[in-house]
Amino acid sequence: MKNLLFACLFIFAVSIQATAQDNSEFKKETVEFLHLTGAGAAFENAIDQIGGLVPEEKKADYRKEANGTLVGLYDKMADLYMTEFTQDEVKELVKFYNTDLGKKLAEKQLGLTQKAMMLGQSWGMEVQTVAQKYK
């Protein structure tokens, strides 16, 4: 009986360790995917904008500390993406972002998103005008 309990606990511990290793690899691949999408450029841009008021003599220290926060951000974002995509899907996304088309998309994504947001704001104002007619 004691041996059976020990065997069950051992199997359970091994399966948890294997899952943790699989999850670790999955997270690593997901973080790689996030880097490939061009997210890093957007974050660097945000760090520069937010640090615009930091005096020049303190900018290097500011950038070093601000860049240090990116590890935690990527970790949290990876967790988010891991709830929406399987490991196989992330592997496919990594493959795509390593193609010429994927690299082009990553390069253009931030600018396209910003322009799309402006289009969406203009459209929202247009729809607001339409709604006003029906009050």
C-alpha cells in the first residue's frame, strides 16, 4: 500500500514537472512570437515618449530601468496569448513572422494600427452625426 502511494506520488510529480517544462517552452515560444511581431518597437517608442520629460543626464538610467520592466510585460503578454493560442498555433505564427511577408507585417503593423485608429475615430464621429439626426 505504501509503495502504491509512493508510486502514485512519483508519477504525479513527474507529470507536473513535464507540464511545467512544456509550459516553459510554450512561454518561450510565445515571447519569441511577441518579439517577432514588432511589439518591441512599440514598447521602445512608448518608453521614449513617456520619458520625454526626464532630464538628459538621467535618460540612460531611466531607459535602463524602463527597459527592465519589459521582461515582466512580455511574460504577462505571453500568458495572455497562451490562453488564446495553442503551442502549435504559436509555432505556426513564429514560422509566419520569420517569412518575408511576416517581417513586412511586423515592420508595418504599428503604423497601420495608428492609422486605423484615426480612421476609426473619424468613423465614430461620422456615426455620431448620424445618431444626432435621430434624436
